[in-house]
Amino acid sequence: RKGDPKELPGGRKRFLFEMPQAIPSYLMALAVGDLGFRPLGRRSGVYAEPAVVESAAWEFADTEKMMEACEELFGPYRWGRYDILVLPPSFPFGGMENPRLTFATPTILAGDRSLVALVAHELAHSWSGNLVTNATWDDFWLNEGFTVYLEHRIMERLYGKEYDEMLARLGLDELSKTIQELLEDHPADTHLKLDLGGRDPDDGMTDVAYEKGYLFLRMLEGAFGRERWDTFLRSYFDRFSFQPMTT
């Protein structure tokens, strides 16, 4: 928000929001409602309906640590604040990585912080997807494969390798099921680089982009070594920041 609201006739107020960074149109979103706010750290917080805002703040208490971990690994956070908005149960997705304000499903309020990998995922989009963006939906894996990889690195850093490997195994199981289904009707959709010409882009938003993309990047990490790979990733996000990218 830029400055204080301006008083208007009839008791109305006008708020001005300024977005200094360039973003693609699919990352624009507005939310209006009865919302409370709780800070999570010096540059992060959570918005939610008053009935759940306290439980949301507890659930997302590690958000600032996640930000610090990602910055240490992949370079500075370029968006100023990182806040989370908990939406009503009718929200049809797990999360949406709108810059500065992740939209999140209330189903991640498990009461034991067992589902906060979703926060790590949406935060990671602040680098992969929001900072360097797939140029076309054929290149969707560049958004999601990189993001799942970063998500795993955050989870490993905060909660340990054993826990992260469990999450990776669950992802592999889901990928195996998806590939078996796609091989029956759309075998080409098992590729990372897609050809969605004349089709609904949503057809390409499968676990292939997410989990196969992650496994491909993990393979590259193993081939080149983590230290060299991390150097590449930092330079990738720096060199191509605020630009579209193709496979």
C-alpha cells in the first residue's frame, strides 16, 4: 500500500497500491473481506478471517525462516514483503503465488504444521515463476519443476533430509500414477517440454511439470555437485530476473 487512504465523499476511502516490479498478468489478484492480520516476522505476515487468524499465524510461524533459507541458497528476495492470505474453503487450489501475497487454502491449517511445504512451495515461486517466468505454457515446467526443487531445499534446510526425502517419495508416487494415466491417452504430455497448440493450457498442468521437473533438476545437482549447481541457480535467477524464459 502506498501512503494513507484518501477520504472521499460519503464516508468512503480510496487506497492506492503500487507494484514497483513488473509481473505477468496471471499473477494479478484482489481479495476483499473481513480480514485480520498477524505479523510473522519483520517482513512477513498472515491475513485471514478473524476466526482463524490466530491459528494461521501459529501454523505459518516458520515463514521468516523459510525466507532466510531461500535467500541464503538462491539470492535476495526481490519483492519487499511476503504475506499469506488464508481464503475461504471454496478456494479451489492449494495455493497461488501472487507476488507479495500468497493465496492459500484453509485446508493447510492442520494444527500441527505438517502441511507447511505448501508455504515453502509458494514462497519459492518468488524466485522461480515470479522472478523468472515461463514464456509459454509449453514451458510450464520451468515454473513448477524449479519451484518444487527449491521447495525441497527449503524443507531440507529447516526440517532435515530424512523428512524431505519422505516428501520426495510421496511426490514420486504421485508422478508414477500420473505418467501411467498419460501414457494411455496423451503420451507426449509425459515430456517436460509440451506442445499445447490448440488445447487448453490446463492440460499441461500435471505432476509431470512439478515432480518430473524436480527430479530432472535433482539429477543435474547430482551430476555437477551441489556447490556448483547452487552457483548456477543463483546466477540464473539474477541474470534472467523479471524476464520470460523458454526451455
